[in-house]
Amino acid sequence: MTKSQKLIIALSSLLILIFGLVFNYFLYQNLYEQEIEIGEQLVLYDDASIMSDNLQHTIHETQKSIVQINVETDETNRVGSGFLYNSRGDIVTNAHVISDAISIEVTMSNAETYPAAIVGIGEEEDIAVIRVPQLINQKPIELETTERLLPGSEIIAVGSPLGFHNTVTIGIISGIDRSFDINGYTYDNVYQISANITHGNSGGPLIDRQTGKVIGINSAGIEESDIGFSIPIPAIIDQVTEWSTSTTNEQLTFPTSVKAVTTDPDILREEATYLVHYFIDSLAIHDYINAYTLLGSELQSEIDYPSFRSEYLHLKNISLLNEEEKNITQEFIDLIVTIEYDNATAQDETNVMTYLFTIGYENDQLKILNFQVE
């Protein structure tokens, strides 16, 4: 190759490089100065709805780790609450909830029920730990193990007062460092809260509304008042952890099975209604996985999860307007459920739909066996 040919190639390459740089520069300037039009939003939000959604989301997520505890003794039956605090299937509650128990069962927020065994129980402190092997590796609720809240802090108290599962009360910490004795148990430096603790609330979590962490165990209340008392987590976490880590399943005695499937229509009606409400609440909070787990195996075989999820992605502000019984037997119940929802793809469009839900038992667990537009 001659020198003239090399020079021509070099000059050609340089011209191509200069042309590329100039072209990119003018293209960048054109895009930079171009005005971008913003189309109409698919979904509109305001600060009030965001705050409400955050609270609703906090409550919904914490309820997954909160249980209703049903206790049978030689003399009576009682109901309390508790919360899953580690991945071993251990649940924290009050000692007075499970004292003298001959049988303990826990019911999850999805209505599944399992037998439990006592891991540890206080003699003077009103705290206890029970274990459910079926809950191993299930996500526990997060605890605040070091900091104590001050008066005025906003709290959420969750429990099962009078057997009403996952009842929520909003309030504040109205006092700290309260000490007293009740029924042989000593309470030292506990929280006073503006939420009454009644039968069924005991053992449930006291939650910091700002962080979603459990800060105490709801333990006692003054009748006919909005005053309750909660044991701070930092005061009991060491004892609870010692019980949990030093006790193996081989050391525990578990009931062979949970209670038999109920034949009481009132109980079936109550549990089925709760399950439908929980299903709608899960859709409203966009927790499609949780909603899908409430379906029976046959229904899940007919519709896979991606298809189920795609049916509800366009819905928002879902609420249950009404439910009424259509048919009930010893095995299942049919409920006619009216639902109101907004369509996220169309503003100011509210729809009302009526569904027929069939609720029944599958492997001793209550499930949605079928639902269809009525």
C-alpha cells in the first residue's frame, strides 16, 4: 500500500469520525430541547389515600403473623391471641391464656388451624411461648427489642376480643412505667394504652404504627374503660429467646390432631364469613398471593396464579357491601356476596358485582371451594 493510499484511508476515517460526532451532538440537542407531553394518569392518588393505604397495608401484613388461640382446660374453654415471632414456629402469648391447658389450637389469619405445645410459661411474669411445627419457616412479625416508646406514640392493638378474629384497635401510649399485680402475675414498668384489653385480646401484639414492629404484649385491661396494659418486648425478649432456643420438638407433646370439622352451622357461618372478608381484604391490598392461598386445591387446579392475578390487577378500592346465606349443610355453606370496586383504567367508574362463594373444609382446613358471578 502506497503512502497516498494510506493518507486517503486516514483522512476518510477522520471525516467519518467528525461526521459521527457532529450528528450525535445535534441529535442530543434536539432531544434535550424537545417538550415531553405527559398523558393522563391511569390512577390518581392523594395524600389522604396514601396514608390510609399505608395503615391498611401495615395491618394486613401484621395480621398474617397473628393467631387466635383456643384453649381447652378441665373446667372451661378460653380464647386468647398471640403472634409468631421466629422461624421455628414459636408464638408469644400471655401465661394466663394457656395456663392449665390440656389442649391448645391456633387459628391463622387465613383460617387454618393447627395444634400447639407449650415451650415455656412464666410463673410470675405473664408471658408464655407455644410452638406450631407447621409454621416453621413462615415469616414472623418483626419485634422492637431495644427501644421503648414514649407517651403519645401511636399504636395498633390486634387480637380476638370475644372470639372476633383479628380485631384492630387504634390508639396511643397514654402512660409508661406502670406496675401492679393481677391474679398472681406481676407487671413491672408496662405500657398503659388507650385501648381496652378484654377476653380474647390477651397475648396479642401491640404494634408501633410508625414502624410496624411489635413493641409489647397486650395483657390486661380495666373493664368498661379504654385503658389497657401491655408488657414491653425489651423486658421479656431474653426469657422468650431462652425458652425457644433451649427446647426441641422432641421434648414437647403435641396433640395428634386439631378439632374435628365443625357441624355447628353458626360456627361454620361465622368462620366462612370471616374467610370471605379476608379474601376481599387481600385483593383490596393487592396481596394476590395471600388471596390465592385461600382457594381450595381443585379451584387452584382450574386457574393458575398468574391467571388469577391478571383478573384483579385492574381493580382498586375493592370493598364488600353485603353477604347473605343461600344454603348451608354440615359440609359447606353458600354465601351470596356483593362487591363494589373501582376500575383503575377508567376514572370515576364504580362497579357492583355479585358472587356466589362456596366455603367448605378441605383436609380439615376451611377453604374457598368455588366462587362465580351470580
